[in-house]
Amino acid sequence: MSTAKYSLLGISGSLRNGAFSTAVLTAMAEATADRADHSFADIGILPLFNQDLYVEPLPAPVQQLRVQIAAADGIVISSGEYNHGIPGVLKNALDWASRPHNGSPLRDKPVLIMTSSPAVTGGVRAQYQIRETVISALARPVGTPEIVVGHVGAKMIDGRFHDPAVIEFALNGFAALFAEIDRNGRG
Ligand SMILES: Cc1cc2nc3c(=O)[nH]c(=O)nc-3n(C[C@H](O)[C@H](O)[C@H](O)COP(=O)(O)O)c2cc1C
């Protein structure tokens, strides 16, 4: 096992200022900073997917996302849930990254999925839709107990996610992600 830090790309499923899902992503990036370097995707600047735009040269934000994914050892998705499902902005980003089907930057990429919601269900329904999308893109969702954060709004202090027990639990998922990257190879 290499001692070099893992390179992870974080994708938040929310564009909202003060988003809980972004706060969870940030908290976990801080909690794993000794093992991984984190960068973050800006999915808010992506155009809506339109296959007519899937031609060279790709729209610059699309190309940027695809380069970020290709360069990362693994992806961390943190998302809320909209109407029992995957937020449209996140699905849009994953669709842009998923082509061509057999040669996309997502292919074989280890992916850790976390969801959160003010509801007790913690976005678990969206989590399974995200998982299906990731599988469709031939990426590798990490097989770990689901990281689902219910009542997330009550776990925020001054705009930051603060729940040591959840963070400790989620660290198991990151350990599984790192193990999958070790099996998969870097980059
Ligand atoms: C259009 C819409 C649909 C929503 N549907 C759900 C839902 O199905 N399940 C749920 O737990 N929360 C739902 N919520 C509440 C969101 O979980 C809540 O707004 C959350 O803060 C969004 O995530 P964010 O903080 O990362 O932006 C919905 C919110 C909106 C605006």
C-alpha cells in the first residue's frame, strides 16, 4: 500500500448556499485530510445535458468536470434528496461524466456515496438512485454500510456539520473507499 495521500474529488448534490450536503462533504474532507487531498467539483456551472452539445469541443465546464474525475483516485458524493430521488443537478453532472459508456472518466472509479436530509430517512431513497446511476456508468460504488444522515439540520453549528458519532461512522466508509482505491489502482 502506498503511503502517498489519496486524491479525492468531492461532488455535492446541492447548489444551495449553506447546503447541508456540502457541509457534510466539507466535514468529511477535514476529517480525512491526513489521508487524502480533496478537490471539489462545481456542478452548478454545467449546462443541462443535451446530446447535441456532446461533441468536440465539449463545453468548458463539462471538460473541467471530466478532467477532475479522471485525475481523482476516487469520488465522494454527498447529496440531499428531492421528491424521494436524486437531485436533478447531480443527475445532470453524472450524465455528463458518463459518456462514452465504455470509456467514460467514471468507468471503474471507486465512489463513496453519502446522503443527508432534515428528515429521519436521511436521503436514503436518493442514495439508492445515485448508486444505480453510478453502477450504470460502470463506476464502483463502495460496498459499505450506507452513510445516511437524518435530522441533518439539527447537527449544524454555525453552518458547519457537527456530529462526531456520524463522522466516526462515515470514516469507515472512507476506509472502504481507500481499500477499493488500493485494489483499483490510482488515478
Ligand atoms: C423540491 C424539494 C423536494 C424535497 N424532497 C425531499 C424528499 O423527498 N426527502 C427528504 O428527505 N427531503 C426532501 N426535501 C428537503 C431537503 O432534504 C432539504 O431542503 C435539504 O436541506 C436539501 O439539501 P441541502 O441542504 O444539501 O440543500 C425536499 C426539498 C425540496 C426543495
